[in-house]
Amino acid sequence: TLGQSLNQIADWLQEYLAVPQLRLVGVHSLKECDQLNMFLSDLSGKPVTDRQQRQRRQLLDAMVDTQFRLGVSRIAIGCESDLLFALESGLSETGCELVAAVIPTLPLNASSAAIKDKVQNFPADAITVGDLGVLEHLACQQHAELLITNSHGLEISERIGIPLLSAVYPLHKHAGAHATQWIGYAGVRQTLYRIDNLLASGQQTVTPYRSSFWPQRDLIYSVPT
């Protein structure tokens, strides 16, 4: 099963059907993709396919390419709890710092030990129940560099001056956003590249310093008359 909210259903299936079972937060990280592939391989008695192994190597290359910017980034996320935990699992592998996390409601089984443990060990200071207004306040307060939420977050990103990654429904600002791949080795790889490009677009460029003693300085910076 995928997502903490399905734990009760997984318990029922285990009790009444006694089928092989694997519980994952999501399939948004290298670790979880590995667990799913190894589980299916053991279940089928066949090795992991060449395609999956190739995509895993490509993901590792992407993690190396994006670590320099993602490893020092500050991210604010607003979405439902299952997706929040899934996205966090992938972002934490690259060193991203989750500085704000807002969910609309508590999970249905929020009293369960698994959910309590997940919330208590969450990297952000606290998971806040609120709306996009709360997310905007926390993102400003914590100096977030990237916003991850639905398309309504575009107005927030414009007001506070940070890029937006649309990852939650509704997705109506960009054509084809609903068809974007997020899961599996290939999906995680594309997510890392999207985040890296958005962070790069939000960084200010620094004008190169030119010494006053540089002989060609006047030729480059002179204004033609």
C-alpha cells in the first residue's frame, strides 16, 4: 500500500487475505523505489529488469548533478498529508531543508502510532493545519526559496518572489501538468531536475567585477554617442 492513510486497509487485507504486503510512504525517493523493485523481484522470482536498473543509474546521476543547489535549498510545501510525507522522503535524500509544511486536515487515522511517529520525526519544526494563507505566512517567515503546492499558489509565489512547483490538484496554470511523471526512478529524476531549474531561475545574477585598471574596461562599458 502507498500512503499512511491506507494502513487500516492494509491491516484488514493482512488479517483476512494473508497476502504478501509492502507498505510505503510513496514511490517518490530512491529508497522506496528500491524497496518496491526488490519486493516485486522476490515475489516473482525474477531479477529486476534492465530498464529499471538503467533508470536507477540515471537517477543517481541526477542526484549528483543537482546536489549543489538542492542541498542548500529551503522549501515550503502545502498539500495533503500522504503526498507531503511522500515528497519529503525524496527531498530529504538530496539534502533539501523543509522549512514549512501545511496540510488542510489531519489524516483520518491521525491517532495511530504510525502517523504520530511520522509527525513527531518530521524535519520541519511542525506540521501546521491551515490554508494557503498560512503557507504564505510560514514561507515568508522561514525564508523559503521554493514553494510546492497547487496552482493557486502562483499568486503567493509572485507576491513573495519565489518560484512555484505545481504538484497538487488543481493544476490549471500549465498545460499538461496533470501528465507529469512523479513516481518511480524516472519520475524522481525529473522532479529533481524541475526543482533544480526552478531554484536556478529564482537566483539573482551577480554582475562580474571589472577592475578600473583593466585596459579594455572603458571600451566595454562606454555608451556610444
